[in-house]
Amino acid sequence: MHNSFNGSVVIVGASLAGLRAAEGLREAGFTGPLTLIGDEPYPPYDRPPLSKTVLAGRMPADHTYLPQVRDINAEWLLGKPATGLNLAQRIVELEDGRTVPFDRLLITTGTRARPWPDVTQAAIDGVYTIRTLEDSARLRGRLAAHPRRVLVIGAGFTGSEVASVCRELDLPVTVTERSTAPMASALGGAAGLVTAHMQRNHGVDLRCNTTVMSLEADAQGKLCYAHLSDGDLLPIDVVVVALGAVRNVEWLYGSGLAVDARGVVCDASCRVFDADGIVTDDIFVAGDVARWPHPLFSGQLLAVEHWGNAVTQAAVAAHNMLCAPSERRPHRHIPTFWSNQFGFNIKSVGLPTIADEVVVTQGSVAEQRFVATYGQQGRIVAAIAVNMPRWLDFYTDLIEKKAVFPPVLNAPDSPAVLHVMPAGFPAHGQATHSPVVEVTGPGPSTPVSVNGATSESAPADPRVPVGPAPL
Ligand SMILES: Cc1cc2nc3c(=O)[nH]c(=O)nc-3n(C[C@H](O)[C@H](O)[C@H](O)COP(=O)(O)OP(=O)(O)OC[C@H]3O[C@@H](n4cnc5c(N)ncnc54)[C@H](O)[C@@H]3O)c2cc1C
């Protein structure tokens, strides 16, 4: 690629996607001024260990700093939140009053933890969320002090990983989940039944179809009880609120870009749309905060909160920020995700959330080693591998080829008869946790109604119970 652009580049969001894009720009020969703006005071670090090895005390929090594969020769403005974007003047406004001019801008502001909705209860000593290095270090300190019981609100990936760490540390833990099973929102109810079994086998007090109505502090302001929708008054001293993520978009409101609570809309080349649906030439977006059309999934805008997506989208954005229009690349990444919990390695590829059916295609649930394949209208759209990670590439290929569902694999470890089941995804807003990867509507300025959700609609209040009363 020939790079003739030597103006200034500003990246807002100095984390995984921001750093990898900066490296990509320099790799491609960009020699102009480069500025990274981040609201956290630290250099970029890796989040996946925060709910796994760091929380378990097997890795110090400061060992999560991301390796920097080349000198990016940038000005780092850390601990400096961006508060506004002025497109006419081409400046980013910072909280401290400073303005930073740019010729090309990359938005990589990611997400933050969705807080407990009652502000007073959220501030009780003992209530935690987990998104940042500080969050993880603080919670680690609390777990190491042997609380009598931990309550995890929300059994998505993060909540389930926290519960797993608690059991690893031999701590009593209760998990509440508004839908029928852990990770139901991300993997569906059928796979969720397997994960429910996994949690209970490891001693988790898992309560599905149940939620937390309120949290109570003692006279010293320390957390002491949770009031559950099943009528229980649970004595606890630590709560981990694991309700999913909120996209960091507020600083862009009023900028004229196509932005709402679901993210920043871009085309397949990562160029951001303006609010009228016209694609900009100099504003790009990547990572958890982006929504982009995926050619494999009917051009629906995807929002993906995955490590691998942040890395690959950042590389595509960096390339397209410098190249000639004819050399632009589409971001065609097929979402992949991994999680380690209760001694299980879970990997997913594709878009489970759009599936209507699921079937075990290799291994067996009883042996705790299997691949389940997801289908939508007769074609394979996703797969999850439990303790069988090396098969994921094979299934990625089937998804790319839009292979027929259910597949006939003739694998020696395929079940003799394929039992196709409904995937069992909960209705929008029913699960306590967010799905981590989802389709969010067809176009940049379309008034949205995806499964009943509107563009700005708040997710369901986790304090409202749904579903049948637990047995
Ligand atoms: C606990 C945890 C465990 C995870 N585990 C896994 C896993 O096992 N597998 C997996 O695939 N993914 C996992 N993820 C998700 C993965 O970490 C994210 O997909 C990835 O971090 C996204 O990178 P990003 O750069 O797009 O966004 P982020 O990492 O969210 O970075 C955005 C940065 O921008 C900053 N920012 C926000 N607003 C502003 C502003 N106005 N001004 C300046 N800076 C701003 C933020 O503070 C942050 O530093 C996990 C995430 C967490 C929190």
C-alpha cells in the first residue's frame, strides 16, 4: 500500500483497539503526528484476565499491560476524558478545556460496566463492577479477605467467570439470573442448561428466573443483605454487579455523527456515518463501540464486545485510514469469543444470537467435551466448542460457506442421531446480562426496533422479576 497521507491522526480511546490501530498506522508507513487520548491513567492493558487470573490472584493486575509490538512514537494524553467532538472545526474537546486538532480521527472508546440502577445502593461499601484494572484489583483484595458469601448479579460470561473464581477460592457464591439459564442471552437456553449444570456441580448456589430487588447496608454503610425476588433475604458482604456493558458514546452526542446507545455506526471499511446517513471520509471507528454491516449476516449492523474483533477491526481501520479509496478493505471478521470457567474452555464463533436451532455435532455433553452448531433458517451461523477448541476453524469455514444446517459431518465422534433443539434465546431484555454480540438493526439512520428494543431504550431493569417462579 502506498501511503501519501501525512496529516495528523488522533485516536480517542487508549486501550486494545486504539493501541493496535496506532501500531497498524506506523506499520503501514504513517509518519505524521499521532495522538492517543485515554480517560484511564494507565497505558493500554488487557481486560480478559481481569475476571480470570487476576481475580483469582494468579496474576498481578499490573502484569496485564499490553505488549507494544513497535514504537508508535505518539503523544499520549492519559487520564484525559474527551468530552466533545467539533466536526466543523475538526477538534476533539477534552474535559480539562484543552482542544486537540485532527485531520483523521479514530474512535475506540469501547464500553464501561453497566452499574446497579439504584445509585445509593450502587455506592454501598461491598458493591463492585468489573471492567477496569482498578475494579479487578479492588475486588481481588476483597475476595482475598474471605467474605462470608459473594452474590453475583447476572450470569453472563463475566458474572459466570467471577462465580468460577469464587469457587476456585472456596468462597460461597450465589448467582442470580433473570432468564432460565446462565449465558442464555449469549448462547441460548439449550446451551445454558449445560452451563447451569456446570455451575451447580461446582457448588454455585445458582438461582435462575430470579433477581435482586434491592441491596441493604448496615449502620456502618457496609453491605449486609440482598432482597431476592424468590423471597429470600440473603446475608452477603460482597456483590458483583455483572449486567453487561454500556457503550461510551455520550461524548459524541450532538457531534452530528450517527451515534446512539447501541454504538457508533460505520460502513464495512470502518468509516463513520453522519446522522443523515452520509459516510464520512476522515472519521473511523473500531472495537466494542462500533456497529458495522457484516456481509455474511444480511448487512445487519453488528455490535461485538470481543477481544479478537477489537484487534482485527483496528487493523482494518488503520489500513483504510491511509490507503487510496480503491484499496479499502472490508471488516469481514467472524466474531469469536472464549471464556474459561469451572475448568471448562468455552469458545464460540459466529452469531449464536440469531440462531433458531442448535444441535450437538461432535463429542457429547455427558463427556463434557462437545461442539454445538447453531442454525438459522437452514444455514449454519455459529458454533460453540466446550473443551474442544481446535475444531473452531473448521466450523468458521462452514459459517463462511453458509453451509446447510444441520450439517452432515460423518465425524467419528458425531452422535449417531442429531437431536436438533430450539436454541432458546430469551426475549430481549429478559436476561440479566447482555449478549456480548448482537445484531442491532439494518442501517445508520433507521428508526430501530430490534426484538422490540428501540435505539435509545434502556435495557430491562434488573430488579424486575420475569419468568415463572423458581421451583
Ligand atoms: C472483565 C472482562 C473480561 C473479558 N473477557 C473476555 C474474553 O474472555 N474474551 C474476549 O473475547 N473478550 C473479553 N472481554 C472483552 C474485551 O476485553 C473487549 O472486547 C476489548 O477490551 C475491547 O477493546 P476496545 O479497545 O474496543 O475497548 P475498551 O477496552 O473498552 O477500551 C476503550 C478505552 O477508551 C476509554 N474511553 C472511554 N470513553 C472515553 C473518553 N470519552 N475519552 C477518552 N477515553 C475514553 C476507556 O476508558 C477505555 O480505556 C472482556 C472484558 C472484560 C471487561
